[in-house]
Amino acid sequence: TRFIVMGNLFCSEYPIHRRFDLKGSSHGRATDKPEDEIDETTTLKDLDLNYVFRVQRNWFQDLIK
């Protein structure tokens, strides 16, 4: 059994309005809830992520490291 504990990279005072459990796979990686039932407590999956992320260059470089 393996456990991974991660910190929140984007920790801020802003409330979380979407949560994602990202594995890097597409097999079975979509939420089966209808859009009108998704709220801030719903954990979405890889195929539900349809955002473009723009971060400062130095943040990007730190993330890649």
C-alpha cells in the first residue's frame, strides 16, 4: 500500500469552488454527476478539467522543478 501526501501548491485566501482528483489518465476519469448537481464539495476528475492555467514565469519554473 502506498500513500502520497501533498500540500496545496495554490494555497491562498480564496475559497475553493472546484476540486479535482487528477491521476493523469483518461480511463474512467470523468464525473458521472450532471452539471447542475456539481458544487464545491464534488470531486471532479481528469476529463472534467477544461481550464487553461496561466501562472507567472517564475511560478511555472518552480512547478516544473
